[in-house]
Amino acid sequence: MKVFCLGGAGNICREAVLDLVMHSDFEQITIGDFNEEEGRKVVEWLNDPRVDFIPVNVRDHADTVQKMRGYDIVMDGTTITLNGLSTAAIAEAGCHGINLNGFGEENASDAIFRDHGKTCLPGFGMTPGLTQMMAMHAANQLDEVDEVRVSHGSFRPIAFSKSITETTTYEYDPDLPGRVVYENGSFIQVPPFARPREIKLPEPYGKTIQYIIPHAETKTLAQALSPKGVKLIEVRGTWPKQNMELVKALYDYGFLRNDPITVGETKVGILDCISQYLYNSREGKETDLYGYSLHVEVTGTKDGRKVGHILYHTHPASDGSVADWAGLRAYTRNVGIPLAIATEQIAKGNVKAIGVITPEEAFDPAVIFHELAKRQIYIHGEKIELT
């Protein structure tokens, strides 16, 4: 098997590549990235004869397609705004595909994947991805599902990479159409910072106030749980407190509209200026607490009784007590490892559905949980009786 790791030099995707080196059966693992210097550094860091590097510019469609041909799967670590381009190239190259984001641009390539008998799985990291596995694990224990509340705390600097900076501003864009909740059969648009809810995460994270975010789980879970009569699906998220305070202030003062301003003789979006500052500042690249925390609550009925299931996950601490999990890597490994696990499952033929599919269609949650446990990422659950 051969895997093409598009954007593999990035902070998150390189952790997925490392996991493939450590755990997978791939015979060739190619890092394809626009940043040749960083890509070759990653090859040197991994120090494995199966790993090589190819420079690639996903905006050059024909060249990208030619370089991908012959690989079993493309593990796509590119940014949200590039996923439409990258997925189109993967589809034409005749490879399976998977990425981290799943914001919908991939759907345009569905027919091509189907023509080639290939699978494309958009959005499989911690969230979206593992969150759907947790929700389905709980829902599978219920006869009917009433409410699903997916929450996560993403504890990382606001701008440790350009793609993360883009994600931050994208999710709170006031005009973004995909920020929805699912209620009684309809998707309802909500503004940024809608429906605040206190979520208690395991230590060291504790209580957090979380808001509705535009994530794929809202729509994919609505589809998957329709037969069980689901009535409400809400997806929330938060970042470190200082990040949330900054984004809220930018929203309140209109900066998130990215209105154009003129600096000297140059016209530029005001938010683009702020993003560039954050990416190049100490404040944008540091935070006090690193890691990831998922919390999924599913309520419904079992044998005529109202019950609920709460699932959450834990991982090694970021304090350096566990090798390879110190600092920022407690965040990036959490995101990259599920991507790597799903990549190998697809490449091995363990996913039968073709075309652009959802995580719920792809995997048995128990398989994913088992693989994560091998990497010291554990899923915990508790059942509660409701009155």
C-alpha cells in the first residue's frame, strides 16, 4: 500500500505521518507539500526508508493529479480553503481520499470518486471525526434518540500555524451560512457565540463556556440518527480563555467581517492584518494549557426508560511526563492520530462505501476506540437515568 500525505509538513499532518510510520502497514509514505524545506525536515525527523518527499502545489491541478496517481490513498492535511481543490485532484487521480475539515467543498467530487470506485471521507480528526464515533456509540445503545450535544475544548495557541489561524477566523465569520443547529427536522442558522452552555471537561481543563460552532457533526449525525427520531443536535466548542476573549472582542467590534482598509497605498482586510500579526507574535504562538478534550452527551429511551450517555476522552498530559506529548504536541497528536487510523482503515479496504461519505457510514466506533487506546487515547463513558 502507498499513501500520499498532502500537506504532510504541517504541524498536525506530520503527527499523522508519524503515526503511520509507527503503526501502519504502508510500504511507501510520501510527504507532498508546497514547503520543501519543512517537508525535507520531516523526512529527516522520521528517519524511515519508507518515507520520501515530493514538492507539490495543489493550485496546479494537472501536476498535482499526476503526482498522486498510483497511490492507494491521499491523506489530505491542507487548509479549509484548499479542500475543494485538493479533493478534486484526489478524485481525478483515482485515489481514496480523507481530510480533517469536512466543510462540504468535497461533495462536488462525489461522482468522480464513485466512477473510480473510491472512497472520500471528509472530516476525520478529533472533531469532526472521533466525536461522531462517540455519539454513535451512545446512540447504538438507545432505542430512540432525543438530543445530542457534542462539545470540545481545543487548547492550543490561536495562531501556531496559518491553517489554524484560518480555522479560528472561519468558524466565527458572521456571514458563514453553515453555523446551524438541528431542531425538530430543520437546520436553524445561528450567529457567532450563540447558545452558551457550561460544559465540565475532565481535569486539567475543568468548566468551560462553549458556543455553537459550524461543524460537520450537526448534519452528519442528523442523517445517521434520523431513523431513531433525533430531535436536537448542537455542536459547541471553545479554545483557551484568552483566545475566546480576543475572538469575542473582534466580533463585537466588527473585525471578523474583514472589512477592507488602506494602509499606505495597500488595501487589505483588517482581519487579515490581525491574523498576520498573531501568526508572527509570541502571544499568537503560546498558551498556558495544551491538549484536547471531547465531551458528547446523548439522551433518549431504552426499553421505555429515559436514559442518557456521557462520553469523554483523555490523553497523556502536556507537561513532558510522557514522551512525545509535551506542549503543543498534546494538541497536534490528538488531531493527527485519528486521521492516520482512518487513513489506514480505508486503504486496507475496511470501508466498503464509495463516493463522498460520512464518518458514521465508514466505521464501527469500537474499531476506532481500540486503535486509539493503543496510542494512549482513551474513551470513557457513563450512563445516567433520567426522570
